[in-house]
Amino acid sequence: MEYRDFSELAAVTRLRQLARAPFDLTLPGALDARRVEDYRLSSCGFDCLYATQRVDDAVLDGLQDLADEAGVVDKFLAAKEGAVVNRIEGVESENRQVLHTAVRDIFTDSPCHGEASARARQQLDRLRGFLDDLDRGLVVNEKGEAFTTMVQIGIGGSDLGPRALYLALKKYERQGRSARFLANVDPDDAAAVLADLDLSRTLFNVVSKSGTTLETLTNEQLVRDALAGAGLDPGRHLVSVTGAGSPMDNPDNYLASFHMFDYIGGRYSVTSMVGAVTLGFTLGYDAFVDILNGAHEMDRAAEQRNIRRNIPLLMAMLGIWNRNFLGCDTVAVLPYSRALARFPAHLQQCDMESNGKSVSRSGQPVTWATGPVVWGEPGTNGQHAFYQLLHQGTTVVPVEFIGFRQSQFGRDAVVQGTTSQEKLVANMLAQVLALARGRRDGNPNRNFAGNRPGLVLLGERLTPRTMGALLALYESKIIFQGFCWNINSFDQEGVQLGKNLAIRLLNAIEAQGSRAPAGQDSDPAEHALLEACGFLKKAG
Amino acid sequence: MEYRDFSELAAVTRLRQLARAPFDLTLPGALDARRVEDYRLSSCGFDCLYATQRVDDAVLDGLQDLADEAGVVDKFLAAKEGAVVNRIEGVESENRQVLHTAVRDIFTDSPCHGEASARARQQLDRLRGFLDDLDRGLVVNEKGEAFTTMVQIGIGGSDLGPRALYLALKKYERQGRSARFLANVDPDDAAAVLADLDLSRTLFNVVSKSGTTLETLTNEQLVRDALAGAGLDPGRHLVSVTGAGSPMDNPDNYLASFHMFDYIGGRYSVTSMVGAVTLGFTLGYDAFVDILNGAHEMDRAAEQRNIRRNIPLLMAMLGIWNRNFLGCDTVAVLPYSRALARFPAHLQQCDMESNGKSVSRSGQPVTWATGPVVWGEPGTNGQHAFYQLLHQGTTVVPVEFIGFRQSQFGRDAVVQGTTSQEKLVANMLAQVLALARGRRDGNPNRNFAGNRPGLVLLGERLTPRTMGALLALYESKIIFQGFCWNINSFDQEGVQLGKNLAIRLLNAIEAQGSRAPAGQDSDPAEHALLEACGFLKKAG
């Protein structure tokens, strides 16, 4: 596979020229019905409305050339087929395949990567068996009662995605089942989660690929202590999701252990067992398969090379236009759906951990901007919060709106002539238009400069299937951008330094507790900070 | 009061020169124990540790001069005493006082603004009476039972702050009392909140200054319908917080109405009745007064002119250094406390709605950067999510860490030699150090450039009182920055355009429903977008 630096692509030069006078959305007639129709793409149950981006056909052609030159779709296809794309040339790196798409490539006889899909099926079958045993009363608590609650203990990729999807799909929860999540090493997290649980009817699902994540092990220990303290047998209340052969892959300690594989990074693992166990427990096995189905459909649609026919690719390239050519440091993801309240937090991880990089695939410092800061909260709430800055701040923030024509519950009322769902969606459209067009006003404080780019992703209704599609859409968008920037979107070396330093500080605290001498490499500034916290006494 | 443009201040020129070679935190010995001690400030129960900012004494002196030249503390004092600082010269503007500090200036005989503080006391006394009536069984439901749940219905400033504080202080909740929040016009928000409530024992607290907020009225109507549908009397289940004389200030429709005043903007209203009713119901009246006490103490400390002795002023000026001189577009607020999970969302509103402005106090377009994008999630969770970009991304993000020496619950366990609370705080310190110092590595992918500025706010324990102090700290920080940038931090004209446009779109939907002709000012692009949503039929 040929990797080329972003700065060396011919399309970049041309796009730089075009960016000197980007499409002006504020001109009279610039944004008309024709443009809305032309700049609209439908795929996998979603419409992507992008007339309110600062692009014209020349820019879209340039972005197409950029995608082609960088070979982003080819690389995505190669990854699907098992190429080792988690890699940096010439230096020590993870050297792994990237096969999260394989766990949902289970609906045909000829998956892209047969072996990984077969393994995924195997785990799914095991999960189905376990869920059946719960339904049939073969797995029950000490008193023979059914389990009602599952607490997922995990952090980062083992938490954010499953949590976001659970909240998004809670409407479809099975009667008498629910989930909680425990992530933070903050002891108050465990205390608050455990405070109002019926431990006797709770299963704990401990998720860690390595089986050594500090936060997760600590919380598992707190939970085991709490179970034992309540006279319950921890072995009857815990399951694990972990790598085969990890310390957590141990039938003596868990009711069941499901496996995750090293070719699926945490932030891309929602559709693996990392999300499957808790989502399957709460929503049912079939609903989880619906998620996989929606994701798989989007994975197939993402193979299309034409950016005007491929939503993830289009959004990737529009994002690069805003980031590298219009100079925007952040992107806001604003779902007009309370169910998607935590989806931006999942994307924050998936995007920023993937593309917050400054070294190219050949190990050179990059000279172009890579991943932006991703943030967001649901609308209409945000309209009454931070939208002031979106409309009139000195920093331009591109916006991705997500909405649905129908609500989940279907419980609505007409107030002042329209339903709440109509109000919700009308507000979303009004925002994207207002940001784009702005408005001249004689009062400078009521003037809106406009030309703030936005787009709308519109689906029919948020269901397991559309949720799967939306998840896969963003995963592929992020991966396409990483290929275009010629960075490795699949490692996370940037988290190591802080982790190692925390261990040093904890060793220093522990050494003082045991009255052992501090390590010889103790650092005065570290010591002074620990003193400020009262964790170390003043050096005497 | 003399207002001067940021660009005209002499200190700005000097700071620009200093910013050409900002303090290099990565040099050996640059960050030593002495620096940690020198760049540490203790006030109102918090330590601010800022050795890991890219400043030296010359920069701090420059920032002091900048604060002095802009007269930010004088203007803050003038506001406290009732000056009309919500104003833009020469054009129509709100022309109001800014007196959120008065509602907590109730602990001395000589408050800064006697009249506003007297009114605040009056409302507090009414609230105490109402809460006493609940305790004594004088206000009960149809069956004579006590109310157990309060649902606050409000959006923006009537939601985010009270919600953040409720979550932060839930540990201190009274037995048998709890709260929920309903904000979004999304009908699924109401459906989900109502789904698992015992309506008969629930009070709804409807909060809107104008009494006309669309989302809030819509949700109130859904709630009234649900109560009536359950055979309950809505008049016995609703209270309101609103401006005197608003449509919601009506004893026929509410059990009680508490008043808010036009000199307190929504985003600064947490310590007014906007937060008082729900926080008082759940935590008790005395705990709410503790919040006021902590806030008042910080308000007093914020009067200090020396930036090295005034935490909000110091943080304001360090923020300006990072924003205007080092060129950072965003700031991350990362609490190492699960209880503060929603505090960044509150700050996002308070900061971005206040300072996301591009017109000066004299009505001229600003030529300098104003408010940054504020975002954040709790640590250690974020370490496993977006910290990759903080450490190795191409965009530098200044970070404000918030932590506490002790947990709230005090339920902890020693795992691998240290407690969870020690792990939590050690991780926070490790992060701020790692971001600042970086680390050279032969593997370019494991190299950390460092010089990423951070600071730590460290308190003893998160209690009502320290929560009040923390809230007031950030309110004043934001206001100081606004004065320095010479913008009006107290209006929000930027939210009007989208709001008006939404009304237009809803009118178009309503007109079609009634088969009346569409308004003559109907716009083709608006129409096309509504068609895409299926809300309007194709024209023609």
C-alpha cells in the first residue's frame, strides 16, 4: 500500500487556492432550493444535507481528488480484508490488523475477512447461549431469582460506546432489565453506583482487553468486597469480557468470559463483545443483531469511492475542508435527540484518540493539522447554552447536526399548533440555516456574520438498526480522515506518559506508607505537588 | 466607568513581545519544587497550582498590568454595587444591572447592594416557609402523603447549573427526597422522565424568567396532561420560579411561585431561586445556605486586585494569556471527581454564552479573540478517551484540572498499595506534569512535545460550601475576562436569529396543517429543508 503525506498531494495545493474565496453562503440566493436538493445524499436510512457547507462543485471535485489521491477507500478496503494498517514504518509500533468491521460482517457467506468474522460468530453464539440460560432460569442468583441489572465495569472504549448506545436505545429495554456503568477510579463512582442497587440481583460485567486496567481492577475489587460483605458469592455475579488468556479469562472467577481480540481497538469495539454483553442483556439478543446489521450496511456503503454517494467519506472530506483549508480547530456534534446525549462523548474518544496525532505513518512530524477537538451536547438544550458563541463568537465552529423525523416513544402533544417533534426538528433546521446565512442588522450587536458551516444528518427514527448505522458512519469517517492525513488512527501512544508518571507518583505514596525510602529517581516537583495534596510529608 | 479596547492597552503590546518566547516547561530544571511553591495560591478552601502554565514573573507582572489597565476588579466592584454593566454604548441593549452576587451577600449587615440582597432574603424566607410546610405535612398530595421527587422543568440557565450542582451534591441528599430534570423539547425527554415516576408523589418546579420559554411551556403542558390523565390535580403538583408579573406568576395555577429578577441572567442564576427550590427540596434549606456562604466568600476574595492573591482573577488572566497570546481556541475543564460530571456543561454555557461575542462595549467589531470553546469530561475517564489529542495532537488545549484530597462518600479500599482517592489525585497530578514537561523519545511516535499548559484547582472535599465557592470562582473568572476583552458578558443576542427562524418554520408547518396559504415571506431553501424532513409536501 502506498502512503503519501498530506502536504504532497496535488489536490491539497488546488484546495488551498480554492480556500482563498470559499463559497459565500450569505449572498442573496446563494442557498436556494436547488442547492439543498443537489447537496443531499441518502444512504442506509440517513439523509446528509450539506448545502450549508462552504463548498461548491469545484471544491467537492477537489475533495474527491484528494480522497482518490490519498487512496482512503482502498486503504479502508484493505483494512477490512486484514491488512496491517495499525502500524508506523521504521519504528516499533503495534503492527496489528484493524478488523472491527468483521464483527458485523456476519450476514453473508463471503465476509471480507472470514477468520475474524467466524471468531465473532463464535462469541455471539456463546453470548446467545448465556442469554438463553438467563431467560430459562439456568443462570440465577443464590436464591434462584433472575438477574435484573447488569453493571458494566470498564473505562474508555470499554465504557463510552456501550454507555452511549445503551442510553440511546433504553426505550427498547426489556421489561425488568436495566444497566448501569462504573468507570472512574474515583471511589465515589463505585459508592454512588452501589448505593441504590439490589446486589443480589445484579450481574457485574468486567471489561478489559488486557485484564490489567488499573481503574477496572480497582472497581472490580470494590465490587467483590461489596458482594462478599452482603453475604453473596462474587463468582455467581461476575462475567468478564477480555482477551483470551488474560488474567481475567478465568472460569474460576467468572460465570462466563467472552473474548475480544487485539485487532479491535477499544474505541472501535462497541459492536464486539465489549458492547454485546450489556446491550444483549438489556435489549435482547435480536436487538443487538439489529445494531450489527445497521453497522454492516453502513460499512458496505462506505466502500463507495464517489464522495457524493458515501456519507462517511463525504463527511470526512468536508471535515478536512473545514479543518485544513478553513482553519477550524474544533467540530461540534449536536444531536437533536435526548437519547443521543452521550454519543458526542463516545465520538470525542473515537475521533480524538484516533486522530489526535502528530507523527505520520513514516514516523515524521506532520506539518499539517490533524484531528480537531470534538465536543457537543443535545439540542435544543445547547441553544440556550453555548450557541451564542457558535453564532457570534470570534472562533468559527463547524457543526454536525443529527436528528430524526420521528420520536422514539411516540408520546407527543400539539402545543401552539405543532408537536414537540416538529419543534425539535424545526429548531435544528433553523440553526443550520442561521449559522450559514447570518443576517445584517443596523445594530452591530444583532449582526450575524454567517458563513459558519454546518450539515444535517437526518434519520427516520432512532432504533437499534439506525444506531448501528450511525455508529459505523462515524467510525469510518474518522478512519477516512486518518488515512487522508497519513497518520495511524489505531494506536494511542499519547496516553502512556501520563499513565507511567501516575505509577511513579503512586509508588512514591506507597513507599512513604511503608516507610521505605523513596525511589532514587524521585523528582522535586513531583514531590512538591504530592505535598500540596497532603499525600507526602514535607521533605525534611 | 472608562471602557478601553483590549488592543489599546499598553500591557497587550508588552505581553505580545513576551509571547514570542514563552516560558519553556520542558527545559531541565524549569519545573522545580520552588516553582511549584511560588506559583501556588490558596483561597476559600482551594489551592490553585499554576507552575505548569507557560508564564514567568515578567508575564505575571504583565497580566497584572493588563488587569489593572482594563480595570477589571473595579468594574466587578461597580457591578456588585449596582452599576448598569449589561449594556452596549450607542445602540439598543438590555441596559441592566448584574447582581447575581447580591443573592449570596446576605451574611453581613452591610451588603454591597442592599435592595437586591433584601429581595433575595425575602425569597429565601418564602422558600424556607414552603420547605417547612412540606416537612410539617402542611403541603402534601391528594392522599395526604409527602412529596418525594421534584422535577425541575427549565432549559439553559434554568437547567444546567441546578442540574450540575444537584449531581455534585447528591451525596448529601435528604433521605426520601430526590430530583429529576426535564429540559429538551424532544418529546422523548418528557416521556423518559415521566416513564418511571410516581406522579402522585412528585412536585414539578417550572422555571422560566419570562414565563414564555417555548420548551418549558411545552413540557409543562405535557406534564399537566400526564397529571390530569392520572386523575391528579395539576394545581397541587406544580410550583414556579419566574419573574414577578409573568404569565407563570399565577397563584391559580401553582402551589407557590418564587421570583427571579431581571438583573440576574440565566447563566448566573444558580444561587437564586432558579437553583434554590430544587436544591433546597433535596438537600435541605441549610445546605443551600451553605452553598450561598461558599459563593459569598469567593465573591469577597474576588475583590482582591493582586492577581497572585485572587484565584478567579488569576485564572482569568492565565486564560487570556493562553487565548490571546499563545493562540489557543479552546480550554478543557477536567474534574477528577465523578460528582462534577456535569459541571463542565454548566461552564460551557456560563462561559461561551457570556464571552462568545464579537462586538465591543462601544458597538465596534472586535479585532481580538474573545471567549474560547469550553469543554470537558471527568478524569480519569477522559484519560482513556481524548487525552491522546491533549498530549500528541497538533492543537494545543490548555487544561484546568479540578480535584479534591478526600472523596465524598469516604468508602474506599486499598488496591495495589494505594486507595482509589490517591490513585485519582495522583493521576491528575501526573497528567498536568506530563502535559507540561513532555518527554523526548527516540521513537517519534512516543515523543511528547510538552509545553501544554495546565493548572490544578485542589480542594479538601466537595461539599455544599466548596461547591458554592467553585461556582462563584468560575462566574467571576468569566466576568473578569469579559471586562478585559471589553465585551458585554451579560447579553445573548446571538441566540435570537435561530429562535426567530424556528418560529418561521413552525408557522409554515402549522399553516400547511390548517390548509392556510404559506406566509408570503416563505423561503425556497427553508421549504426544501422542511420537505426533506417530510414536514412539508413538495411545492407545486
